[in-house]
Amino acid sequence: MKIFSFLAIATAFLVTGCASVNMAPKEDSAKAKQFSPPATASNAGLYVYRNSFVGQALKKDIWIDGKCLGESAPDVFFYTEVPGGKDIKVSTESEFSPNDLVVKVDAGKNYFVRQYIKVGAFVGGAGVEAVSEAVGKNDIAKLEMAKPGNCSGAR
């Protein structure tokens, strides 16, 4: 019975509260939402966002090829440029180990990755998934851009 009570409290914690992170200026967010091609022709644009209702109180690190992109919170997105023509690894922290997604990116195009929170045994975990351009643009239009950096854990 104690375990059931603990799980009920943990689940309530995951769906209540609200984590916050440092936000980018509104002008930067608006510019990124224009979804222009990358500024450097040999690069690809990468949008990573979180719009899930679950885990409102949790912040989760996001890494690109082992480098900190930023710490996510509910209803935020990040935009960065990555070298085109190669595979990149998008990682997020989870309950026991990182979850990774490898995406092949072509120069001159934008790519969209959604981070989602999932219920874990002790704390919420996170995963990442590639989404279509149409879904990504629609989702990001409702979000605000977070400042890059400030990951809480070392990689």
C-alpha cells in the first residue's frame, strides 16, 4: 500500500507544477518561427521542442552530439544549426540512462525533434522523436524559445 501511495504522489508531481528555464528574447523566438533556411548554406537547421502536458515540473537536458543544447521545460523550443550531410545524435536525460535519436541531416533544410516526458519508476524520464516539418512548425508556433546552454548534468 505504501508503494501505491508513493506512486500516486510521484504521478501527481509529474503532472503538476511548472518548471522554468531562461528564455531567449521574444525577437529571437519570432525570427526562429519564420523557419527560414539555415544562415550558413552548408548547415541544417535543428528545432528541438517540448510540448507535452506530462512532467510540467521537470527540466531535462538536451544534447547534440554530446554538447549541451539546453535544459528544457514545458512549452519551450531550441533552434540551432548543425553541419549538414551527416548523422547527428540528439540525446536527452532519462531516469536511468540517456535516450538518443540519430537523425541524418541535409544542408539547407530544417529538422524537427520533439522531446516528451514519460512516467518512470522514481522520476519522469524523457525521450526524443523526429517529427514531420508540418507537425514541428505547427507545434513550435505555440511555444517560446529558450536560451541555449545551462545543462544541469555533465555528459
